[in-house]
Amino acid sequence: MATKADLKDWIVDALKASGGRAPHIDVAKYIWANHRDDLEAAGNLFYTWQYDMRWAADRLRRESKLMPKPKGDQGPWQLT
């Protein structure tokens, strides 16, 4: 069963598939297209995954795997 921890890997996979950067909505679309079954089987995560995805991105930033958050949360997410 998928957990919040899986979201970090899925974000990285989505960004790699998009050439290293993408708007967060495209990251969410990638995750849904590629992990829908995992999410549907993940209990409460199914209802919170898009919110949790943003927290996972913040953790990736703290780990220096994503570029710092764009001002005003506009612009794409980008791998370092």
C-alpha cells in the first residue's frame, strides 16, 4: 500500500519525465496517471494525496533535491 513517503519518489519521477521541471498541476496529473491504483488502495491517502504532495515537495526542497520554492508559489517545480 502506498504511503506519504512514496510521494517524494513519485514527484521526482514526474519531474524527470518532464525534463526536470513542471508545474505542480502537471506533477499531480503524472502521479494520478501512473499511480491511480496505488492511491485508490491507500486508504486515507486517497483523500489527501494532493495536499500531501505539496508537503513532500517541501521535504525534497529541504533535502536539496528540488529548487527553492518560487516566490508566491508560482512557477514550476524543478529538480536541482
